[in-house]
Amino acid sequence: MQTTKMDPSNPNLSDSRAQSEARHFTRGLGLFDSTMIVVGIMIGSGIFIVPAEMSRLIASPGWLLVAWLVTGALTVTAGLAYGELAAMMPEAGGMYVYLREAFSPVVGFLYGWTLWTVIQTGTIAAVAIAFARFAGVLFPSIAEAHYLLAPVHIVGRYSISLSTTQLLAIGIIILLTFANSRGLNYGRILQNIFTVAKIGALVALILLGCTIGIHHAAVAENFHHFWSVRHPVQISTGLDASTGLGLFLAICIAQTGSLFSADSWHDITFVAAEVREPSRNLPLALGLGTSMVMSLYLLANVAYLLTLPLSAIQHAPADRVATAALQTIFPYLGAGLMAFAIMISTFGTVNAITLAGARVYYAMARDGLFFRRAGRLNRAHVPGWGLAIQGVWAVLLVLPRTYNPLTHRYGDLYSDLLDYIISAALIFFILTIAGVIRLRQKRPDANRPYRVWGYPWLPLLYITGASVILIVLFLFRPTTTWPGLAIVATGLPIYFGMRWRNKTHAR
């Protein structure tokens, strides 16, 4: 396939590409469908688990809710800013396109490279494993200790295994990759059904926790001492949330959990070429979707605090706070009900992430910066090769395991990679929001059907807040931040190699 020559200085480039893609992609997503993708991709398993780690760091009911308010403010602010870029450039690729156009092709490629190697595929693997683990609550034969292939050590602390949990996760990835390759309508229908179901499950959890689940001991401990900090874990030697500085740092560090549980809302921009009336529906979907989910997340934490004492949230078995809350309400049914609800939630999330990611690889391939076949649409007008390449890599990420010789316990390689990449992903978010300002200066006359409210203060608010969190993470969590930059940097030789190849073939 002929690759499109890149010229970021050309203000008509995005318009021409959007018109070209409109002849191939099917604009089959309306406002409801687009909003369901935003909501469905955000609500996975995180909200049911991450409050445990956050509460250990912050150690205060009131400040725990403040941390979620910070996450909500950052997420909604970013969503509103993204709306301007999405309406301005309604083409496949989302953040890859925005970074390419605002800064340079290499910045866009480094994001796309990181998305494929870790962010999108690693998240697909992680959420598919979460689905399988909770399926194991209902079906005991699905367990990480039930091996079809016992761990085979490869090098150092790394091994490969295949358990029944891993096998089910692989099956889910293959199933949803195939379903989405059959056409946009398949992915859209699946997404709408499972997103409505997961919203219903989360709303039910909130209503139960705020009504019949109210526990007087929990209310007395949490709300009579709303702002007091109790038994926090140390952030570093001699520093914890019991001091003003320590509390500030704890809230910043806790964002790694809450932001991750609210991540990927921007994936709707990856499929912008398939959204009807994108100049209207994309900004609306981003604003409505992020606002809805962050409101539900905040209410879910209120429900946890009404149902469980803070100490029970901090020490919930396997960090499954939602399960602990439901077991308090329904002692014999709680674990099973929660497992079923999370299976619905994670299934829908894997579908949405699978659907969206392949559009980025399509855009990269069209620029000559990815496998060429990923830049082709199949008979169903979707990037079938991009879906297949993404699915194969996600499956491969499910298999490798990490081994801790001190505890003799196995972990997951993708989990480590996602921990490493969170800070790097935040850098790309900051750059993308900065791209709103950059493109206002670079292309002042470009068509902007939607302009972000409160410009430039709203984008600057996000850039400042996210930058502060990023600095704290690099200073106090160096083992899980600096490696992320190394992963991003591995894309540089790939980029220049592909540029050289393209020039050679053009001669």
C-alpha cells in the first residue's frame, strides 16, 4: 500500500485525511455509542480494587474522597480539552495524530509505539486476566494454580506458563479480536450491551451500599473522624500521610491507582473516523462519559465508606474492596455476585480497548510507521490486520511470568510493564493537552467546530496538576517510573529505521 507522506506544517492535511478515510471507514457510531465506548472503557475492575491501596497510602476517609475528586477534575478537564482536538481532526488515530500534528511525527510515533508494546496490549492482557480470575470465583477449575503448562524458567526471574486462568484470558482476547474484525456493528452492539450492564451493576452496588448496606460501626469510624489520618504506610523513610507534606505526596502517588482505573477514556478519539457528526458527538461523548464515570466512582467510594470501616477497606482480602462490601450486605452471595458483576465489566472493557487500539496502528501504518498490512481495511471496513497484530501481541503478553525467589510467588510481566509505563503515559497526556495550545498558535485559522471552554486556563490547569503528580512520582517512585522512559526510548531506533526504509523504497 502506498504510504501517505507526512507534512505536519500543512493545515489541510488532517481535513484531507479525514475525507479520504470517510470513503473507507463506516461512520456507524452515534452519540450514545460513542459515550458507551468512553464509559465502557473506563469502568473495568479498577474501581472495585484500587481504593484499598489508596486508603493505605492516604489513611483518611475524607482525604481518600479528595483524592478521587482530584482524579475526577483532571479526567474531566482533559476530556473537555481533547474534545477540541477530536472535533478539529476527526480521523483514525486519536492521540497519535494530535501529537504528530502539534509537535512532530517522532513524538506521535513514540506514543503509538508505547501504546502497541505496553499500554493498549498490556491493558487488554491485564483486564482479560482480571475477567478470568473472577470467573474462577464461580468456576473453581479456573485457577492460576491449575497449570496446563507449569512455569518454565527462561532467564533470571522470568518464566512462561499456561494456567486455566491464562487460557480463559487468551480465549477472551481471541474471541473479541475476531468479533471486532467482523465489522464495527459487532463491536458496537457488544459494547452497548455490556456497558449498560456494567453501569447497572455499579449503580446497584452504590445504592445497596448507601441504603441497606450502611453499617453503624463503619459510619462511626469513618465519618465521625472524617479527616483524621490513621496508620498510614510510609511513602519513604520517616515520611507518611500524618504530616501535611506527606499527605500531599500520598494523594499524588495514589493517583497512579485512581487515574489508571479511569484511564483510556480518550480511546473514542481513536475511532473518530467512524463517528457520525464527529464535531458534535466526540466532544459531547468525552464530556458526558468522563463526568458520568467519575461521579459513579466518587459515589462508589462513599458507598464503601458507609459499609466498611476504613481499616477493612485498607486490608480487604486481595484488595477486593467491592467484594468485601457486598459480603457485608449479603454474607453468602456477596463474593459470587461481585465476581459476576466484574466479569461483565471487564468483558466490556476488553471489547472497547480491542476495538479502539487497531485504529491507531492503522494511522501509523498509513504514515509508513507500522506493519504495512495494518494500514488496510478488510471487507467489513475495519482494520483487520491491525486487530490481529494487536491480539497476537496481547496473547503473548499473557504468557510470561515473573518470579520472586524470596516469596516463591509468581507475578505477571504485563503488570510490571503497566506499572512502569503509567508515568510515561501521563507525559503523553500532558503533551497532548499542551497540543491544544500549540495548535492554536500553529494553526490559528484551522476549522475548530468546538473550542474548549475556559481556554487557556482549563488546559493549563490540567498541565499543572498532572505535572506536579508526575514530578512526585519520579522523585518518590523511581523504580516504577524511570523504566517507563526506557520503554518509550526503545521506539527511537525503530522510528528512524522505518524512516530510512521508507526513503529507500521511495528512490
